[in-house]
Amino acid sequence: MTTTAPTLVGCSHGTANRAGQLAIRSILDDARAARPGLTVLETYVDVQEPQVEEVLRTVPPGTPAVVVPLLLSAGFHVYVDIAEAAGARPDTVAADALGPDGRLVALLRRRAVEAGAVPGDAVVVAAAGSSDARAVADVEAVVEAFARTWDGPVSVGYGSMARPSVAQAVRAARDAGAQRVVVASYLLAPGWFHDQLAGAGADVVSAPLAPAPELADVVLDRYDAAARL
């Protein structure tokens, strides 16, 4: 007897930035390539359409589904928007957010080095930010892991909702004596938050994480873990 694999519904925040849209889509395209035959759908919780509830209605009745947040930390969108949408449909579960994860830390470090970061530079890990303490804790876990791999001071800054801001963190690094400050963009894709990093006062700003094939690996791991529940 064969059983149908749950549909993977990849749910991102959404962005009006075309490059950002393509970067997010690349993650799901890589997941499709890595798992031929798996149905992979794309949806959003903000800015773009279709929204997650609408996409879940397109999944055939009787077919299970796993909503994987294409989000680096778990805040309101994960605990409320995605959880409620998944809970409203039978045989549907929500997976964990992508971070924290060691593969994301390694990718974040690689992006910083690609941008020109060298040992001794102060690094400010720049995250979107959240009012949810659990999301902040997720980011801080990534920052702590990054610091263990970096020869130089490492701190964190947020785009909104949490403190310090990225600009404040850059100023603090300079006040502490840093000759060069690198902002490591802990964002999945280009968009409004990433655009703001250029004005934070750093010497170097790294590219967002996507596209990168290891992101699909994380997505599929979150899918597999939730599908076994």
C-alpha cells in the first residue's frame, strides 16, 4: 500500500522586492529538485498573495500538508498566523522555523567572508527583529554560535521591534575600538530590511542568505520532522 507524502507548503513573509521574491522561490525550487515527486507550494503571511489559508484550501481533501515557515526565527507569524492556518485544516501541521541551525550559522559566516570580512573585524549580525522574546532568543542563539567561529567581537542588531538597532550596534562596536565593522545580514532575501543595512554605518554589509542549496536542506529537515508527528 502506498501513501501520499504530505504536501510541503513553504510560507514566507512576502516582499515587494522582485529580487527578494526570486531568492525565496529559489529555496523551494531547490527543495523540489532535491525531492522529485514531492508537491511543494508557495505562500505568504504578508505583502504577497496568495496567503497561507488560501493555498491550504487548494490542497486536495484527504491529502496531509506540512506548512514550513520560510522564516529564520519563530515569532508572531509562526506562533499565530501559520499555527492558526494549519490548525484550521485537518491533517495539517506547522513545522518549526528554519533557525537556529548550524547550517545557517555556517552560511552566515560564508556570506560575511564573501563580502570581505577578515579575522579581527567586528561583526554585527543583523536580524529583522521581533517583539516576541522567543524569536529574539532564536537570533541570539545564532549570534552565540557565530561568535564561537569568529576571531573578533560579535554582536547583534535588529531592524525593528528589538534593541539594539543595527546602527546602534555598529556605533557600539566602533566605540569599543573596532577598526572595521562588518554587518552580517541574517536575512533570507533582499528587501526593505536588507536595504536599510547600507545606512547603518558599517564598512561592509554581506548579502542575504538566499539563494543557497543548504537552505533547501533545512526546509526539508523541518518538513520531515513535522511530517513524522
